[in-house]
Amino acid sequence: MKLKSIYVCTACSAQHPKWGGQCSRCGAWNTLAEDVVNVGKTETRRGGSAALPVKPAVVVGDLRLKEKRQVTGMGELDRVLGGGFMEDSLVLLAGDPGIGKSTLTLQICDKMAGLGKKVLYFSGEESVGQIASRANRLKLKNEVGLINLNDLESILATIEAERPEFVVVDSVQVMASDEIPSQAGSISQVRYVAEQLMQIAKGKKIPILLIGHVNKEGNLAGPQVLTHLVDTVLFLEGDNFHQFRLLRSTKNRFGAVDEVGVFAMESGGLKEVSNPSALFLEGRAKNPIGSCIVPILEGTRVFLVEVQALTNYTQFGYPKRTASGFDLNRLNIIIAILNRYANMKLDSTDVYVNVVGGLKLNEPAADLAVALAIASSKLKKPLPATMAALGELGLSGELRQVPQMEKRLKEAEKMGFKKTASATKFRSVQETISLIYPQSN
């Protein structure tokens, strides 16, 4: 076997013979990482190949698909997975350090063991004692096999000997194989480890859960091929200073993409939240100034979220704009629209926007709620107590429809918000503010 060093772009997987500051294919900077490939000649078999039997594809909706699911009993997790773990699936769970990945993983293992499944937990980062200590803090009762290993060959041999029904590998970036002459965490190691685990998951019909790291940008660490290899990619999102955690599916071969599960971090671990809207609105003041409620869509669910805004006369020549949980560029556009079409006169005003609960609003449906919260703070008058707002703002100040309006309005009405400011009632942000605050014109 003859080995050769190449450099692979972590953004687009393009190969380069030598290192460079910029990838020639995608144009990304500082993304080339060294990898090792085999350039030796391999013998090819030309006369011994035989045709294999072709099996018909499984018909969509076949009941046999349901029989392959392993339901965990955690409703929020099963919702994100599409009904539970497929028996031969390779699932990747990622998230920021300290966000609760290990806590959620141990709770999953406890649930699976409680269903009579034989569970193995391979940890390359923590000792068995550390994991057992966390399990005691979480008051887990079911037996889970804990092994401290980071050698891939030993892991595969253990799986072959023990024949578990559910496997956890924590984490894929610290596992290494003797077959690859590079250190753990390199592109070649991560790719090879994932490929071997995928083969044993498919061959032995064992669901395997991989724990993955994220880089400083919040993206999945390692080569992009890791995302392509696994069947499902789950991200655990949230803020360490808030109790809410969102489990989001960004890839799922066996279910819907962008489905979201909601958890609350408590002393006993992650607790499922069956009614997120009530929890997100908990503690909201009565008739608050600079506050607006918006029904946002996460996957197939609707959450009611509070958007807060604060305006203050700037002490400097250039007004400050700050956003927490909302895109700052989008905020600047909304402020410009309010200046131009709603006569808000925010040129000398600092504007601060915050999404309560540590959530992040990415959809344009929150535009009108942000604009009304700013107007409420600027005019020092609260919005109607039972009003929710949703709608996208155009650059000419017009209001535009958002998808699944009926579903959003139904959730708002269920939580007691009878009035709604939207494109079905108003044509522009100027008309909306004028009708809510007629005396301000």
C-alpha cells in the first residue's frame, strides 16, 4: 500500500495536491485539511463477478416499515425521528459543548433499556465512573453497558460479541482506527470510522447513535461526507443561560426534515415540553410596553413567542442596533421601513430587540411583530393585550402573507389571543400602526 498526502476542503470535499489558503472550487478560505489516501495499484477482478438478485423496492406506506421502528417512549424525540429509531439507522447528534447532549443520550439509553433492549454506550472522552455518576444524578434505573474505548477495531469486536440492540458512540471525532495512519479527528479517520459503523448498523440491523462535535461557527465538525453518510442528523440547540432546548432534524431519510422537539433542562435532566407556547409565554407582564406575540412555525408545530423591543435616545452620533435571537441585518431593514413609511423617526434612537426564552427567529413571519414591538416602545404605549402579529414586510412597507396562516391563527386563539395583525386585515405596516395607535398620527 502506497500512501500520499492530499488536502481536502472541509466545505465542499474538493481535493488539492498541495495546501492553499483558498479552495479553488468553492472559494472558501482556510478550509483545506490534510488527508491520506492510498495511491498504490490494486488488483481488479474481471472474471469472477456474478450478477446479484434484484429485490423489489418497498412500497411507500408498507406496514413492514412500521415494524422496523424502535419507539423510545420520549414523545419529542420520536416526533423528530419520524416515529422512533429505524432498526438499521445511523443517527448523528450534535450540539454546542454543555448544551445537554450527554444528558439526552443517557436518557435515551435508559428508555431503550427500559423497553428490554440491550444497550451499549462506548465513550472515548469520559470514564465509566464519570458516566455512571451522571446517570446517578439523573436517577436512571435501567441497566446500560458502559465501556471506555476509542479504538474502532475493539468497538466493532465488542459489538460482534455482545450483539446489542442499541449502540451509542461518544464521540465520532475521538474514535480512531489502526488502519488509517493519522490521528483521531482527522478527515480520513472520521470518514473511515463513520463508514465502518454504518456497515455494521446496516449489516447487523442495529440502530447506532453517534455524538458529534461542532466548530466555533456552530457547524458540524469534520468532513462534509459525515453528513452524507449518516441517515439522520440531529442538532440540540439552545442557550446555556435558558432552560429551553430545541432538538432539530436537519436531515432525515426516514421522516420529515426541520421537525423540532422541545425540552426543558431541569435538575433531573431534560424534560419534554408538550405545550411549548404556554412555557414560552410564562412570566409575561400584563400590558407590557415594547412587547408583541408572534406565532412561529417550527417544522409542523406552531409556537407562540414573545418579541421585546426597547428604544432609547442615543447619546452618540450613531444609533446602536442590537438583536438577540433575531437577524441584525433584518432588524436594520425593519427600522428603515419604519423610518420611511411609518414616520417613526428612529434616526437618533438606539433600538434593542430580544426574543424571550433564548429562541432564534429565522422566518420572515416575525417581521411585523418586531416592527410593532419597536413602535410600542417608541410611542410608550402597549399593544392590545389579546393581539398577536405575523407577516412579512416588503421594502415598500407592504404586508405579505405567510404560509399556514390558519394553523398559526388557531394556535394563537387557543392561547387566548383573539386579535391578529396580519396581511389578511392590513395592507401595510403604516396602516397597521395607524389603526392600533390612531392618536399618534
